[in-house]
Amino acid sequence: MKLILISLAATVIPVTGASAQEARDGGEPANSRREDIVVTAARTNLPPSALPLTVDVIDQETLSRQVTVSGSVVDAVSALLPAFSPTREKITGTGETLRGRSPLYAINGIPQTTPIRDGARDGYTIDSFFIDRIEVIYGSNALQGIGATGGVVNQVTARAPKEEGWSGRTLLQGNSGDDLSGASLGGKVAGLVSLRSGRFDATAGVAFERRGVFLDGRGRRVGYDGNQSEIQDTDTLSFFGRIGVDLSDTARLEVIANRFRLQGNNHYVPVEGSRERGIPATTRRGETPGQPSTGVAQMMSASLTDGDLAGGAFTLQGFYNRTSDTFAGGILATFQDARIAPVGTLFEQSRNVSRKLGGKVSYEREVPGFKALTLTAGFDALFDRTAQTLVQTGRTWVPQTDFRSLAPFGQANLKLLDGVVRLAGGVRHENVQLDVPDYTTLATSGSRFVTGGKPAFDRALWNGGVVLEPMKGIRTYGSYAEGYTIADIGRVLRAVSQPNVRIDEFLDLTPVISNNREVGLEVTRGPLVASATYYWSSSEAGQVLVRNDDGIFNVNRQPVDIEGLELNLDVRTPMPGLKIGTGYSHVTGRTDTNADGTLDADLDGANISPGRLNINLDYSSGRFSARAQGRWYLSRRFEGQPIANDFVGYRLFDAYVAYELPVGRVMLSVQNLGNTDYVTYYSDTQGPTDNARFYTGRGRNFTLSWQAGF
């Protein structure tokens, strides 16, 4: 299976080459034929053709190949999907958006995002080797609860084995920068083993990855983010396990556990650049003070499912998820306190710890006697406890805050005219409460004592749409859906500077409600697959990131309007094994910066992505397959923003070749094939006077890998 692009349909649409076996057989690729799939993130067993949603599904083979090229799940998703913004090429994803808003990252539907104090590392909580597919639902929605204002990125873990006995897969790979220097060398080794015996099955895996330094297009070491931390010069050790038992032909009980730990090796320290002279930030050998930056994610879930319980599908899931992120430090203005050390001398770093407990239950079935109508009812509960402390001095930056969400929901899907028309709609009711204790702010905020409180809100979130299939292979839809989050409460709490603040009176817990209205068209006829989607959304009390001089962001509540266009075209050419694909995304966003009721400025690069064009060529013949892909990030002028933050644009090309051996497959991939020297989108559009975060992007990088299954 390859990349599956779905706008409305139940059709599997590949954009990579056919498998070697398919090419040898000389027939039509199996994955180009129609088949129904289930997108678990949509919380229904209905096929995508029945849903007024835009969905992409990236299967395991496509994901593993793209991760080999790009280096991480986040970079892979960004490279494949034009509506996803360019990544920062750092571990922290502040400002990385989907359709101009923040996506909700999940693993098997378990939220990884921490909205109370968003550490922005939610894309790095599981190793890609343990992921079978990624489901991306575009646009604001409340299908998975809080956080999906831009959409859902759901990582579905390795499935249980179907065949009796032992099975598994393994990976060996090494990579290097363009000069093959020792400092840029990295590698990965991973293995996954499964056993099925009767109704019982078990899976266990381990993955270790070492990343070297990154080199830019001129062979210079890419600058380190001394505050938000790095993905380069790190080690990652991950474990994954799954135990399951089939209670009957339709019922299953399983437990899944995952532990992911990424830690910096502390071999380099940042060196500032000069924007005025065009000299990017870099590094030099040295040891950073304090503790190494780390990211630890631990997850355990238990689920009970029955696909035929009283004629319907039942799902019950409980989960525990804990993340602990230690950020690299610095002598930053925000952390200074003359009572501890002379101002300008105090080194400090922060740690963000979040623990989630939650449960989900749902039941879906056709209405007896009226099978054209399918109803779904469910209830979700989430309890999140988050705090951010300062590591060196033990001070509280964000107090331990409890978030509670209780949410019943219901959905209906009606099939009319033998499926030519479908109507879908539903509602989710969110009951949310925060519990903030008394605390004292940092000295730079005046050491203010703040009286805690328990602000709360209730809100119904609606969705609805219509799907039309006037003839086979042509589908269109229109939909409306609401998603929500709460403004980054941690940023608000730590920035309190006025005296005598009481949380119940001060904190505006009005949720960030973002709607998503879109219309789409999909055509799947013969060798052609094409889709077009136009969407627009607005938030009366939106969330906009505003950058301070020290690189730390605060959040402003401002109206936000976003609209965009997405186009995709894939063609299987007359030449056997050759396919061509292209994708285009254009998104614009406006906001009201002075609260006068007029949208007077464009959203800047921390809140919106540039226009984007993707083109790819795939070829497969016998045991050989290859792919070449290009990404054009288009220049942009941000009206109402500083001219220095204009984006000049850049283009990147990647390629890989693969060959099937008698045992396994060997693949050589090249990232940034042309060795383009460029300033990253984040650096080019933020902090025009910040020389410390003037980062170039990664230059040409080679990866040689061997993968095998048994």
C-alpha cells in the first residue's frame, strides 16, 4: 500500500509506484482498485465515502520511505501534504500548522497535545517504526475533543498479526551530511517481533536512533535552538508492546504500551549569527550548562471492541499518557531574578510535565427497520494535569493546573437514493473546568501573588454536511464543523504582572472556537485521480502567537479569518510503472491587531504557512523502484507586518531509489538533492533582529537503509 489520498471517497488512491510484485505481474496495481477502508480517527466504521471530510491516509510503506528521506514523522507529513506548513526542523513545533491552525496529534486516538501549556513537542512521542499508518483529517473538528482546530494527525500503531506463528520486521540504516564528516553521521536500528497463537497475540519492538549535527547547503553546522531544544545531536530509545486476545469472532481485548525518550548529547553550544551581514547562527564544540534537553513520553491504553454487539459496533478505551519535556536553557531575560543572582548572569531552563487520564466509549449501529440511517452515540472524559517549573532554581513558572473535560456526543448518517446522496451531522457537548491553585509569578513579572480559581464553560460543537455521488468516480461534498481549544493557559498564567489578580475574575476561559466550512470535488476515472477543496474558517476570539524579543511566545486573543484552496492531481501514465503527482495549497489569514473590529493585518509566519506546490514522479519495474519529489515554498508579503518578516521562498528536491534483494530491500535516499542553501520559513518570518535564531535549513543528506520482514 502507498499514500492514500481521500477527499470523500472510499477509493484507495496511490501516489507512489506499484509494488515490485505488482509490476512483475504486469497487471494493474492492486492499490489502484476501489476498496473500503476505515479511518479510525473519524470515530465511525463507515467508509470515508460516507463522510463529508477531507482525509489523507499515509500507509506504513510510504511513511517509512518518507521518514528515511526526511528524518521524522512531522517532517514526513509536512513533506507529503502541501496544506501542512514547513517545519522548523527542530524538536519543538511552535508555529507549525495545518490549514493555518494547530493540529491535534494523537496515537490510536489518544491525544498527545497539551493545550494547557503547549510544549509543542507532540509530534515526537513515538518512533515511526511502530506506526502502520497516519490518518490526517483536515480542518477544525471536535471528533477527538480539544485541540483539533487545524485537524487531526492520528498515528495508528502496528497492527496485531493475522497469521499463526512468528512474524516481524527489522531496519538498519545510516545517514550523513554532504561532506560525510563524523559530526554529521547518524544511524538507526530497529526491530519488531509478533506472535499469534490461537486467539492470543503479542507484539514487542525496540528502536534506537542517533542523530548527528545538521549541515546546511554550504556545509556549515546548522544553529542550535538554545531555548526550545534540538532534534540534531540527540539519541532516541523507544519501546513498544501490544498484547491482545480475541474474545470471539467480533470482540477483542488489547493493551498497548509505548515509551519514547529523546535526549540531547550536549556536544555543541549555540553561536549567534548576523542577519544584517547574512551570517546564519551556528554552533561550536562545547558543553551546555544545566541538564541535557530531553523529551520523555509514556503511554498505556486498554481497549475492548466488539464489531457485532446487539447488531452494532462497540468501542471502550481507557488510557494513561505522561510527557516530561526538559528544554535547553540560557541566560534569558524572562528568568532573571536579582534575589538569586545578578541580573544577566542567571542560567535557567524549564521543564514541562503533563499527565493525562482518559476514557472513550461509543456505540454505532444502523437503525432497525431503517438501515439507511446509522446512529453513533458516545462519551469522552479527559483529565489533564500540567505544570511548568524551572529546573535550576525550582521556581514555578506555570502552576500545576488541572483540566477536566466531559463530553457526550452523537452523530447521524443518512443514505438516500441508494447512496447517491448522504446527509451527515451531529453534536458534541463539552463541559470543561480548570483548577488553578494559588501561585506567585517570576520576578520579571513582578513576583505577583495570584489567587487561584476554577473557571469553567459549557459549549455545544456542531457539524453537518452533504455528500453527492451523481455517478461512479465523481463525488462532491459540502460541510460545516466546529473545533475548539483553549488559549495556551500556561502562557497567560506565567505572564500575569498586575497585582491582586484572582483567576476567576482574570482568566478568560472562553474557548477558541474555530469553524471549518468547505466544499470539495473528487474525480477518480481510469488513470486519473483529481480533487479540489476550498475552505474558509473564522474565530471571533482566536489565538495568535506573538513573539517576544527573547524568542519566547505569548498568546493574544484576536479575531482570525482563514481561507484556502487545495488541489491534487495524480496520473498513471501509459508507460508501465510510471506515475506523476502534483499538489497545491494556498492559504491566507487575517487578524484584528488593535481590537477595532476590522481585520487589519495578515497572520505572520508563526501563524500561517506559505503557498506551496508539490510535484512527484514515481517509477517501479521489477525489483527496482524510485521516486523524485520537489517542493516549492512560494514567497509571501505579510500585509501589516514588518517588511523584514517577508518570506523570500525556496525550493527543495528529494529522491530515493530502492531494490528488492532476495532478503529485504536496500534503499538510498537523498534529502535536499540540490544542496539548496536557504533560511527556514520560521527564521525568515520571525524575529528580524534575533541573531541567535537566524537558522539555515538542512543541506544535502544521504541515508542508506536495509529493511526486511519475515
